[in-house]
Amino acid sequence: MKNGDDMIEIKNVSKWYGDFKVLDDCSAVVSKGEVVVVCGPSGSGKSTLMKTVNGLEPVQQGEIRVADTVVTDRKTRLTALRSRVGMVFQHFELFPHLNVLDNLVLAQTKVLKRPLAEARERAMLLLRRVDMEAFSEKFPGNLSGGQQQRVAVARSLAMDPMVMLFDEPTSALDPEMVGEVLEVMMQLAREGMTMIVVTHEMGFARKVSNRVIFMDRGRIVEDCPKDDFFERRDERSERARDFLDKILQH
Amino acid sequence: MNYSWDWLIFLQPSITGEGAYGYLLLRGLLWTLAISSLSWVLAVAIAAAVGIARTLDFVVLRFLAATYVNIFRNIPLLVQLFLWYFVVPELLPTAWGTAIKRMDPLLNQYFTVVVGLTLYTAAKASEHIRSGIESVSAGQKQAGRSLGLTTAQSYRYVILPQAMRIVIPPMTSDFLNVFKNSSVALTIGLLELAGATYQLSEFSAQPFEFFAAATLIYMMITYTVILLMRAVERCTRIAGSLGAAS
Amino acid sequence: MNYAFEWGTILRAWPYLMQGLQTTLLLLVVGVVLGIALGTVLAICRMFGPRPLAALTTGYVNLFRSIPLILTIFWFYIMMPGVMRVLTGDPNLTVGPIYAALAALVLAEAAYFCEIVRAGIGSVRSGQMQACLSLGLTRWQALTNVILPQAFRNMTPSLLNQTIALLKDTSLVYVISMNDFLGAAVRIGQRDGRVVEVFIFVAVVYFVVCSAGTWLAGWLQKRLNPGKA
Ligand SMILES: Nc1ncnc2c1ncn2[C@@H]1O[C@H](COP(=O)(O)OP(=O)(O)OP(=O)(O)O)[C@@H](O)[C@H]1O
Ligand SMILES: [Mg+2]
């Protein structure tokens, strides 16, 4: 079912850690320009699913494709793929020994082999986009969480990714900083970036996403348009309703 | 106790006729420095390779590295030195063994000590490098890989620069250990500082002056190294991180 | 390689080697017991003592940690007879090297144990002391009843590792011609012209004992911090 519009295809993927089944026959398709929110209780395998998409975690069964690259094929050169799949982590994971600018420059010069001047120019452009250009010489340790996360988004964007993966990008942030990061993500979505976002920010899901995937115990339990997910509660599974109730209470 | 101190003993010619006592002590110090600096440089190189090997996903390499570390860490240095000096030449092909025995004895002793001390120190130091690498969070490693860096690139640009900072303090004490451990050289006849001290104190019958001088020299060098390494640590400190503050 | 091994030599050397092993064990046990005791006292003086005492212990620890153990052993070897003669008032007293070796090992290792105990006490969260004080305990009570028990638990692996280091260090008494395990081996090996076999045997024995200790320390470490892999 290879359709020109599909960006990511996850087909019957299962993964074990020893005896423990983290992903249980997961399948999903993300089209070009689509924003998909993934939610579910802690330990349900959301992070693991994201990491399989850029090949950070191998899978034992099933197939994953990003654009024309079969991630699960052993012959695939994963470094090339990963440079085109941006990933933003819960704890930012900026490189603490490099300043903001060098965080953005490193992979551009080492992986994409861009000339230094061009890499810096591109970096500054993206820092401006996330409103961090004034901090280019600062070290990550001196920035607030929200600022660090915006830099982390810019760092991924500097690689000109086809797809962006966000793994709980706001859950380590103080509440007043959540907005600035979500703002950057919304802008990206408006520009047509294909995104998978693990988040419990249901406001973001309502406003920006096209679809919501709900995971529980390694399975994809729900995969439906966001309006269905939020409005037609009675059609949802019991687990999803419980989860929504708990989350929306706050 | 009526010991008569004589601090001018260092200026007097030794009974062996090789020069002033002070000069002979200094010669011992030079041997100590020659042994410890070469052993240290070699040990760091080996430790880096072994420490990194133990963190790679390559089982054979990991096993070999771990075996090396376990063997060399768990046998006393002095026993290792005797193995290198007395046993290994016997077990090598006869021609090699004789070649070693025909070497200039001083060079033979020097290189034997360097080999023994290097391999002993590298085994310990590689553990520090390994735990430095392991202390870099999994998230950092994933962030590097998710940007498309190869394994070698993530070690070079992401993991090692961060590990280095953590590794400096234990590596400082490794260096000080090499420096102190170089005194085992005296057991195979190479009179470095401690050996020279003992010998000269017997020759001169003024032991306390020599022992006091040697103690001061060891302490001074130790402090110099500690101060130097503190400066290095300050330079490599990462902005905004509390970890390196103390 | 055309060395003709003759392992029977070990059997012939056996009684002599065992005597050496006894000396090594004596050095080890006395070194560990007195070393830890003195090290703990030093650590407490250094962390909780009045300033001059703390400075003095710091000086002590730094002194012993910055000079080679071999030099310390020599120091005591040349000093001990004089000191003992003054202490006992007997000008013809002979003092065996074992006393010099024991004194050197205990005093030097105490400096290393002190650093371990200090780290162990430091690893107990400072809230614990505050909690004790707010319950009305004195600092001393807090230390002995709450802080030290936790500290010793945390530092068992380090203490064990230092004990193994001490076992390896005992071999250095060879420099004052003592018949410890290594010293006995050297002598018997030279007498029989069989140093190859004897040294290999000694190395294997040390390796087995030290590996067991290292392994045990690692296992304890894992059990204490199950979080860390
Ligand atoms: N390296 C690993 N080895 C063994 N088990 C693991 C490993 N990584 C994750 N797990 C387990 O796999 C399950 C799924 O983990 P995952 O991180 O994907 O959950 P999650 O949905 O992202 O949860 P959270 O909301 O807490 O981030 C968890 O039960 C976790 O304990
Ligand atoms: Mg997660």
C-alpha cells in the first residue's frame, strides 16, 4: 500500500525487552503534512514507538518505512535516515559542552558536511525562528528549560528533516514555559511539517493535530481523527475514556 | 636519641665517588620522573582504547578488554613486575630472551618497569574512562544518534568531551599513583628516588636527612600536579553545570 | 619457548610458601582492622573536630597519601629500632621488620580509609543530621546512631576495594626483606632455581583472591544501588 502521500508507515511492529513485550503489533500511517498526537499512560510504549521510527531502537517484528527508506531493513544506513528525521526529547538533550550555536552546527558539518559558514548561517536563521538568536553564544546550562527546548527544536530543524518526532517536549518544563515551546511547534505544523508528537497537552492536540493515537500496554488502542477522539467519547474504548477523564480533570 | 643532624650532607661527595650526595638523589628523582611520565602517557592511550572498547556494542572486543582489565587489576604490581622481569624472558623464544638479557641492564630495567607500570595503571584507568563514558546520559547518546552522527562521531563530539570532565579527577589520582608506584623499580635494581634515598642513607649514615628530603620532594610534586589539574578542570568546566563546581 | 616447567617445585616449596602466606594474612588483618578504626577516627576529626584538629588530620592524610608506601615502609624500618629503644629504655633492643611493616601499613592505609569514610559520611543526605538535631539528639548521638550506620552501609564496597588494594600493597614489605607470601616465593624460587614456576603460582593465587574480592565488591555495589546498571 505504498501511496505517494505516506510519510511514515508502521506495519505490525512488535518489540520485546527480554520477555517483556513493549510494542504489540502496532500499525499506523502518517501522511505528508499530518500532525499526529500520541498519548497514553506511562509505560505504554510511546517513547519506544518513537525511537523505533528513527531506528534508535531495533524491532523484532514488523516493518517501518519513512519516505522511501525501510528503517527496519538491516542494510539501511541509519545515520543518513536519522539526519532527516528530527527528534526532540523530553529532557532537551542539548550538548552541555557546546554553546547554542555549536549545538546547531555540529551535525550539519559532521553529517551533512555543510561548510562551516553555511551551517552557521542556517543555524542563526533557525535560532531567529525560535526567537533564540540573542542566546547563540550561551551554554545550555545557562538557559531556562523552555529556551533549551526551543534550541533543541532548532537543532533538529537545521538538518532539514522530512519528519519531526517530539517525545513529551513540554513535560519537563515549568508551566509558564510550556506555551513558548508549543507556539514553536504550532508554527511548524502550520508550515506543513509532518510531525508525531507524544504529549499530554490536550489543548495542543485539539488545536493542531489531525489525528490522535492512544496507546496502552504496548498496543495502539485508538487511532482516529482528533474530533472523533475528543467529541465522540462514547465510541472510545474504556481505557481511553479513563485516561481522558484523568487528564482533562486537571 | 642523640642523632646529629647534618643538612650539608647533600653537598658532600658520596663514598662511591660518583659525585655529591645531592646529585645522586637528584638522579633518583630524574629516574622517577622518566619512569612515571612515559608510563603515564602510554597508560592513558591504552586506557582510552580499553575503556571505550568496553562501552561498544561489540561483544568480542568487550570481552577481551574486560579480561585484560581483570587480570592486570587483580595481581599486585610488584608481582607483575617480577613476572615481566624474571619470568617473561624465560618464556620468550630463546633468541629474544638472550637479546633482552644482553641489553644494557639499566635500559632493560627501565623498559621493564615502564611495561609493568603502564599495563597495571592502564587497567585501572580504563575503568575510570569507562565509568566516565557511562555517566553520560543515555539521552545524550540518543540525541547524537538521532542527528545522524555515526558511533565514532558521537564519541568524538558528544560523549568523550563530556566524559573527559568527569574523568579528570580520577585520572589525576591515577597519575599520582603512577608517580608513587614507580618506586617499585628499586626492587629490580633501578634506583629511582625512593631507592636512591634508601641507598644513600646507608652510605652516608645520615638517614633522616635523606628521608626528609625525599618526602618533601614527593609532596611538592604531588601538590604541583594537583594544582595543575585543578586548573585544567576549571578550563574544561561546562558553563551552567553544577557538577564540576566542587 | 623452550622452558621446561617443573611444577613439582611448588609442592616442595609448599610449607615455606604457607608460612609466607600467614605473614601476609597477619599484615592484611591488622592493616584492615586498625586502618579502618584509625581512618574512622581521622575522618570524624576532620569533618566534625575543632578547626586545628581538622587541619592536623588533613595534613596527616595528605602526607601519607602523597608519598609512596615503599618510602613509608623504609621510614619506619629505619626509625622503629631507635624509637623502640627510647620507649623501652633498652639500648640493645632488637626490633623485627614486622613491626615496621605493621606500623607503616596501618598508618598509611588509615589515610586512605579516612577518605573513604569521609565520602561515606558525605553520602548520607544532610537532612538526616538536621532531622536528628531537630529531634534533640546531640551531634555525637546523631553520628553514632544514624549517620555512621548508613555511611558504613554505603561504603562497604569501597572498603572492600581498599582492602584488596591493601592486600596487594602488603607485597611491598618485600623491600625490607620480609618473608611475606611474595618474599617467601622469591627466596624459595631463587634457592631452587625455579623462579618461573613460583612467580606464576604466586600471581595466580593473588589473582584468584583479589578477583573474588573485586567481584564481591561489585556485587555489593549493585545491591546497594540497584538503579545503576
Ligand atoms: N531499555 C529498556 N529495557 C527494558 N525495559 C524498558 C527499556 N526501556 C523501556 N522499557 C520498558 O518499556 C515500557 C515502555 O517504555 P516507554 O518509555 O516507551 O513508555 P512511555 O509510554 O514513553 O512512558 P512515559 O510516559 O513514562 O514516558 C516501560 O514499561 C519501560 O519500563
Ligand atoms: Mg516516554
